[in-house]
Amino acid sequence: MTLTQVQAFYYAATLGSFTAAADYMGMTQPTVSELVRKIETSYGLPLFVRGGRRLVLTTAGRTLLPWAKRLLDGALVAQNALTSLLTGRGGTVSFGILRNAGYYGLSGLAAVFCEAHPNVHLRLVGQNSFEVADAVRDGELEAGLLCLPVPSEGLEITPLMRQEIVWASSKPERCAQPMRVEDIPDEPLILYDAHHGWHDPSRRQLAQQAQMHGITLEPIIEIETVGAAVDLVAHGLGDTILPKAVAMDKDFPPTVHTTSFADPIYDTFALVTRKDWELSPMASYIADLAVSMLLSTATPEDVDLTKTERRD
């Protein structure tokens, strides 16, 4: 049973004739009659008593009528929702955001978007990069910002910016020179993003370097947020890795010292969308807005990858 068949039945039933339904739908009378007949043939049930001046519903027709109305009402609501989203008059946009968005100039993203499009509902979902990638791939999010590497199957990935990951310790001697991976085990290790563990992109890079030196890194404390990790380091409970943006924050503890890695490690930020998928206008707007806000925080030491490379 197609939507057009249901429309033909509903308008014939409510307007009283195939001719009236045909005029309303912009079709010929035989076309409307045939559409209704296809429903009757499919189920072996007549929907109208034919022959009178006005169509009369059978028991099957009376049973179908309220469900036909619900289906057409639903189709109209869906059409209006998409039209509203297309024009910025309504709808909902879902976008994946970096979990530490506040460190990358994105704390005002929602305010700027809502000022421009006050009638559009906005879902900003802060997740780990793997979760953002999966949610975009599954259609749960229209697009998102994340850190590479992530599995790229089914995704369009646009690298945006590369920023250094630094070592952090409460002991200044641990940061007097670039940190060598082989020296990491000399002090307790604290790592954030406990839920995803070594699947986290930043952690994976650290683990790869350690493996190349024959070292297994075992954190003494795993915690969920980078802010909590910084607090533990400030209390002298161990050392950690940090995005450089966190170390540059005005509220970063003065008792925590930082240094680069001897073999540098970087967070590579990217915009991710579904492969061969066109974003809605509102999703495209917030994606462009998020990218511009992120790139505006880049320092001379950061690398703007939009000017140097692309990767699918």
C-alpha cells in the first residue's frame, strides 16, 4: 500500500467520489479509481460500495479511514518538519562536539547558532571521538568534530588543525627537557578518558610510541575528564598528558609544569560527516560555524590542515 494509494482512498472517501478526489489531487478519474482498486485487490476487500451517486464505505473502508488519516497527517507533519529545517524555521540539528570544547573556543557555539536560528532545536553532544564517529556513521548525528585517528569506514573526514600534546607534572625537573617515552614509568601515570581507555586517539599515539621502545604503560589512576587529571597532578599524585590548549587555559594551576615530547605527539582535529551524504542547511551552518570557531583558536605553532592537506 503506497502513500499515493492511501491518498486516493482518503480523498475519495471524504469528498464522496473518484471525480472529486481526482480534481483535488490533480489526476484523472480513472487513475484515482485504479489506485483504490489496487488496495482492494491486494487485500481482497472492497473499500466502497459502487454504483450510487456518492461512494459509500464498506466495513473495510470504515476500518481503513482513520488509519489513512493518521498516515496522511504524519506525512504532512514530516514534510513540514523538513521544510522548517530547510528554511531555518524549526526542526532539530544534532552535532557532535569535542568533549573539551571549552578549551577550543567552542563554548559560545550554541549561543551564536541560536541567535541566528532561534526556532531550530540544537543538540550538541559531547562525546569521545570514537563515539562521535559511530554516531555520525549510524545517522544519530549529522556531523561532528573529533580527534583522529578513528575508523573511517562510511565517513567523510576533513582534517582541520593539528595541535601538540604535552607532558604535565608537578615536579619541575620532570619538565626541564622534552619528555622521553622511556622516562615516563619513573613516576606514577594518570590518564583521563577512562571509559575508552587506550582506544582514545591521544592515548593510542602514546601507546604506539611506548611499544616502539618496548615499554608497557600502566596508569595508576584513570579518570574521565582532563580537568580532573590536572587536579590530581597538581596534588602530586602523578604525571599526565594534556592537549596544549588545556595547559594554555587561564585557570591552569601554576604548580603544574609542562613540556613537549621528545618525539612530538599531536591531536589532529577533523570534521566528520557521512560519506556521500549531503548535510541539511542547518547542519551545514553549524558545521561551518564550529570549524571557523575552532580554527580561530589556532596559534602560530598549530598547523591549519585546511590549507595543507585533505583526507577522506
